[in-house]
Amino acid sequence: MNFVHKFFILFVTLLLTHVAFLAHHGSAHSTLEETSPSEGERLTESPTTLEFWFQDPVVLHAESIQLNSQSGTKIELEDTRIDPDDKTHIIGNLNEELLPGRYTAKISVVALDGDVLEEKLNFQVGGKAKKQPQTEFEIIQNYPEDGEITGGSPQKIELWFNQPADITAIGVFDDRQESINIKEPVMDSEDPNHVIIEFNEELPKGTYQVTWYARPVASEDVSLPDAIDVFYFAVDEFTPIQQPNEGEPVGFAWFASMGLKQTGYWFFFIGIMALFGVAFFHTVIHKEITLLKRNPLSLLLLLSVFTGMVFVLMAQKSELESLSLTQFLSLKFVWIPLVQIGLLLLGVFLPKVRLFFFAATLLLIPFITGHAPYPRYGGYFSVFMNALHLLASSIWIGGLLAILTFPKKEEMKKFLRTTLPAFSNWAFVSLMVIIVTGLYMTIKYVPSYTIESFWESEWGKAIILKMALTLAVLVIGFLQRRLIKKLTEKAFSKVLNRLRVEIIYAALLLLFASVLVVSTPGSAEQGVYPATVEKENIKVNVSFSPLKLGLNVLTMDFEGESIEDVDVTLSMPPNYQVNYKAFQVEEGVFKLTGNLLHAAGTMNMKVKAEKSSGEEVEFAFRVVIPGEMRLNE
């Protein structure tokens, strides 16, 4: 059985193993940050445009914005375009005035890595406005105050509103999230805006959470939702709120993003990189151009490229099923792969310029796959580093295949004396380039992380497995170089056996590379940026513990500065925002505790510090929470 047949059996075995463990891929993460109109907004008159801002530049297609009335009637837009001054901003012009009623805009754009991002925007035009109370219902004051550390156990909770209030529900919970026994709320007979809730027991030391629901007594509109608020206080000392019973961890797939698109990229990478690498070996290293038209290996690799392209396009068409074939083919993520197929075919039939066509095909990959094109991941320089990574990987992988399919008996001496040592040098340089460019992209994509956040993410696991395989290849390469220096025909079979092992590692490396393309680097990232800020001669160090979804402790250390109060605002696009008042645990040190980080993704944080002089200083931070299901990325 010749090597091509053995390679085909190996390839099919890896494919079947891969397909057996495929898991369903979750929906693409959202990158929508702002809209105009805003979600749920009631407009007094018809808008002239619909506008959307994304975190990164996006690609439009003919059905990117679809506007429908509440009856399902489609409203035609005059045109949809990208703002030439801001590639993250898309604008849809209305060519007619909207009648009073409710409308839904469906947004579908393509991210720079080919993922389809879909969102919805609901708004209303005109209509009879709901009757609102003369004064908006709100709380004015509460005791204990938010962020207050009381001396000893308080006897009661007091709430002051701007009008008489009905407390529909209230709960008090200790730092173990256990309920505290309280009496029924009572309205103050002398002040109907004042509500008193007494405790049935003395409170031990520690932090407490109060959650209440209320509505104005005089409200006649039963459809209005209750007002809700949460505040925290502590008795004698601040303590973190804990999660007493976390339960058993829920099982999860190692690589949930494995699917049709990822499998397509795997085939695509194997075929294109091996074709270029084999051509490079014969043209530059062995310096003898071979015929590919009837070569079984080249036909197998071309089939791999074509199969991968079909899989990827099938996955993308299913995500954009509303587009006509003409509209679909106009997307660069569709026509560029078709151009790549054409370049490969030209390379097969034009041997003198084959290497040029294969190289062009290879270098187009970073522009339509992966995360390098995103500005936040490095943009053009990361594309350049990704291209180097692909070139070096292709030279190594293609050389392995070329050697295993190459030597003719009559050319064995020449091959042993010149070609194999030359490839060994190229392979060594290629591996160094692979390691350097791989480390650069890893650090650029995930600048801050913990071992736990890295390993729990799909992206991090794929990187770790790639690193392990690369280390194994380095060890084999070191042994190969020692053997090649004193190579004899007898030792040649040992070299070939090791090359076959490297081929298996190469196929697995490309498998994990295809996982990286469809997974999210941000799922492994964990950190606060910047961790330290200095402004107006005040320096603050910020840290979250454990910086995960759910319960956290936020510490803000002003390094002994005389700070009276600290307010914290946490927000996440497009419309989530909460405010807290921090506990002062010692001079210049303030803390918050509770369910501060509600979702994986990037959260904006503003810290407003009030000095003893009454002057306020505001600090801005970006908090990245690890996790796969990211809300705004």
C-alpha cells in the first residue's frame, strides 16, 4: 500500500473521529452597542433614519436591515450604508413617513471573521401616550444608608419616598444569602411617604442586602410595573456575600463550536496549506518542479479544499437564508473562496507560476477567517503575523507530505545528501516562526487571563493543545536533525516513521486551528483595564475577586487618600446600567460585594470619588468577564 493510500485512510479516520464528537455550535455573539431609536423608545414623530453602532467594523448585505410594522407589513428602506467615517456605524434611510404604531427592525450583518450577527430593535411611533403621574415615583432616602457600616444591629429599616408608597415585597438577606425574619411594612402615621420595617431578631456582624418592590398608593394604572431597588449595609464590619451551595458543576462539551463550518475550515486549511507546502518543497528546497495534474495526492488535497469550501458556504448560506444567490455571491466571504479555488486550479495547470498562485491563495486566508482583521486584535499587523504563521506552517506540513511521497530509488543518494538536510533547516526555521507568531497572536488576542479562565474557554483549550503538540513536534525535530546529520539509507526508514507521526500531529494542529477560527478569544480573557488610574493627583487601584459571573468583591484602594464617598456605575451596552455606593472599610479603601457581574463580556465601570473638600473625581475602567456566551462582543 503506497503512502497516498495510507494518508487517505488516516485522513478518513481522523474525520470520522472528529464527526463523532461534534457538538452544536451556539448562536453568534452580539456586537451591537447602540441604536437610534433606542430599544423600546416611543417617538413623537416618524424617524428619518435607523442607525446602529457595533463594537467592530461589519459587512453589509442586501437584507442587513429589514423593517416591519406590527401587522407584518414590510417597510422598504431607501438605502442601507456604512458610515464612511466610522466603519462600525450603519445607517438605513427611510423613504416614507411611518404611521403611528409599533415597528420591529431586524438587523443582520457579517462580522470580519465571517460570523453572521443578528439583532432586533423594537420602537413605537406616535400613539396615545400613557397617563403618567405628575411626579415620577422614586425613593428619596433609606436607613441604613447604602454602603453604611452601622455600629451594632439596627432595629429597623426605613424608606422615604416622594409620595405615599405601597411596599409590595421586601426581603433582607445576610452574607450567606439566608433570609432575615422581618415584620410587615408599616406606614408612618405622621408621614405617609415614610415606611418602616422592623426586625424580629438582632443582626449578627456582616453585610446585608435589602431588595424591595413598591408602587405609589395613588396610582390608577395597574399596568405600570413596580419600582425596584437594592441596597447594601453592614453591621460592625464589611464581609463578602458568599454562595453557600453552588451544587454540582454542569457538564459541557469541550468544543461546542465544532460543527459544519469548523469542519469546513479544517478541510480548507489542510488542502491549501499542503498544496502550497508541497509546491514550495519541490520548487525551492528540492528545486525540481513536478507534475500535479495526475498526482493522486494533489487531487486529494484539491478535493479537501473544495469540500471545505462547500461546507463553509453551506453553513453561511443557512445563516443568510433570506438572501438570493446573487446577493449571497456578492459577499467577500463567498467570492474570495471561489477566487481561491480558481487560483489553485491555475497553479495546477501552470507549473512555472504555481508557487505564486498557491501563495496568493494561502495569503487570502487571514482576510476572510480568524480574528486578525478586527482592529481590537491588531488589524493589519496581526493579519501580517497570521500570514507568516500560515506560510511557516505550510512549508513544514507540505514538506512532510512531499518527503513521504517523493524519493525515487534512483535519486536516493542525492535526496539523502542535499534535499533532506535542506528541508531540516527550513523546518527548524518554520517552527521558530510558528512559535513566535503564535505567541504574539495569543498575547494580542488575550492580554490578561488566569489559568482557570484560559482552560475553561474553548479558545484557551485549543491554544493549550496546539502548544502541547508543537512541543512534541519540537522534540521530534530535534531528534530528526541529529539523525539527519549522520543519515544512512538504513536510518532513513526511522526518519520516515517519525515524519508519519509528525503528519498526524500536523492534522491535529490544523483541527485545533479550525476551532480557534470559530471560537471567541474574549471567552478566555479576564481582567480590569487599566488596573491602576491616576487623575488629579489621586491614584486608585481596582481589583475584582474572583472576577467571574455572579458574586464578586470589588476593591478600590486610593492609597490612603482622604476620600469621603465612592459611587460605582457598572454598565454594558446597549442598555444595562446599575449604580452602587461603596463601603469604606479603612482609610482610602472602599469595597462592594454582591452579584456585580451579571454576564460574560466587556463591562464599563465608572468610579466617582468624593474628596473631603467636596470635589469629585471620576475614573473610567473596562472590565472583561470570561465566558463563552458573551453579550456584547
